[in-house]
Amino acid sequence: MPETKLEAAPTAMTDAARKPDAIPKPPLDARLTEQRNPRSMRIDQLSTLEIVDLINAEDRLVAAAVSDEREAIARAIDLVVDCLRQGGRLLYVGAGTSGRLGVLDASEMPPTYRTDPDMVQGVMAGGFEALLRAQEGAEDHPEDGAAAMDGRSVGPQDFVLGIAASGTTPYVHGALKRARELGARTGFLLCTYPTEDLLRTHDVVIAPLVGPEVITGSTRMKAGTATKMVLNTISTSSMVKLGKVYGNLMVDLQVTCQKLQDRGERILMDTLAVPREEAERLLDAAGGHVKTAIVMGRLGLDAAAARRRLQEKGGAIAALVGKPK
């Protein structure tokens, strides 16, 4: 059998590669996520290293596709921040990989930015069990998505972001329809061409077109990577704008383990120019809250006074102690 040569994928997504007519045969399904990738047609004949190279080459297309949606992502961030400042919430709604990624992003907010667990939530078709074991049929019921919004008392101060790589998941559409009926602002994150109806219906639509997957329809791959990049950008940027970051330091973290204790002490050593012993003392006096400890060290206040001053400034540490050195 002759040696199979791997044809390198392009390093950037071309216009042709973004369009369905780049596929040799007319697609049976117009969704980009369901089309066959012409560059991986012979993946089952490749060596292990060639498979790795092919997947890696396709993965390099993801960042460019996300960048193409930068303005829509920025609009989503501004919507999220506006809602959170009014005491509202950010809710991610999805099924399968999309749902799990939403739950993952939401679950990382409290330890990283000391948010209330209710502030950012992941809503998953099939509930908790679906996080551990696939329940694909759970995504087929729009009424369950609607019920999830009712169960969380979604209202006008909330922003609900539906996540569905294919753009067609009934559970997600049912949740967003009900959320809009309840007055919430809504967005949609997908990895195929958005319909005119989708664009008209929601406050923002984010559609990174990563192209067909290496394995047809396996949206846990490029589409999943793009989804995580977008969610990371939305949640991180929102926390920055809410004052939970000082310079590029996560000063609103709460010390809950040795790793975070060490990180908190190093942040204080850096921002206050104090030895570790003093950083440890300040952090302990602040109840493990780095932001409070910085204000204490910079302004010579006790913990209670530092918390009051922070509350007066809406938690914006720079407004109290100036820019980081």
C-alpha cells in the first residue's frame, strides 16, 4: 500500500473554507457543524502522528474564527455587565458539550472571582446527571428549557446566553423563548450560519465559523474549543469591568486552599512591596480576601474599615488605592 501523505490544512480560515460550497458534494445538511471536512476525508488511513498534525492544524483555525466575532462578543459582555450591575444574573443554557462548557465556566467564577454562586449559572438539559453521562434525548424538549427558566425566576435583570453549536437545539430555543417572554435579554452562541430569524430575535448572536469538524459532527472538537474561548472571554471581561481585577491580578479571590493562599500572599507581596510574613498577616486579618488586604496595607485600615471603603466605591479597588505599581 503506498504511503499516505498528509495535506496540511491552511493556517487561517479562507472565505472558501467558511462556505458550504467548499465541500466537494452538495451537503445533506446545511449546518456547517454537520458537513464533511475535505481535509480529513482520509483520516482513517493516516499514521498516528499525521492524525495529531491534522487535528492540530484544524485547531489553529479556531482563534481566527473567534476573532471574527470580536464585536459581537464585546456587545455580549456589555449586556452581561449591565445586568450584573443591576443585581441580575448571567445564565448559560445548553445541552451536551455546549451545556457542560457553560456549567464549567459558571462553576469557576466563585473560586476565581468570589462571586455569589447564583450570579453566573450553567443550565444543562438533563440536569446534573447529564454532566456525567450523556442524555442526548434531553435536548429535544423545548418545554423543559422553558421550565428551567421559570424554575430560576428569570426576569428583566438577567442575561441568558443560549449555547448550541448547531444552532438548532430545541431545549435551548425553548429556554430562550421563555426567557424573552419573562423580559430577560438573550444571546445565542453557535458555530454555524445564523438565520435571519435568530439575528432578529436576540440581543446578540455570536457565530464563530470554525468550519466542519475533523470527525463529521463531533462538535466537542473545534466548536467546543471555540465555545470555551468565547465563554472565557465573556466571563473574564465581565469580572474585569466589575472591578474584580487589579491590573491583571485576580484580587477578589477567596483563599480556600494552599494554592490560593500562596497566590494571595504573592499578590500582596507584589502590590504592597512587603515580605511574605506581612502578606500572610494581612491576608489572615482580611479573612482571606486579597482585595480587602490590599486596601488595609495601602491605607493603613483595619479589615472592617477597608470593607466599608470598598463598598462605597462599588468594589473598585483602583478608585481607593490608585493604579497598581
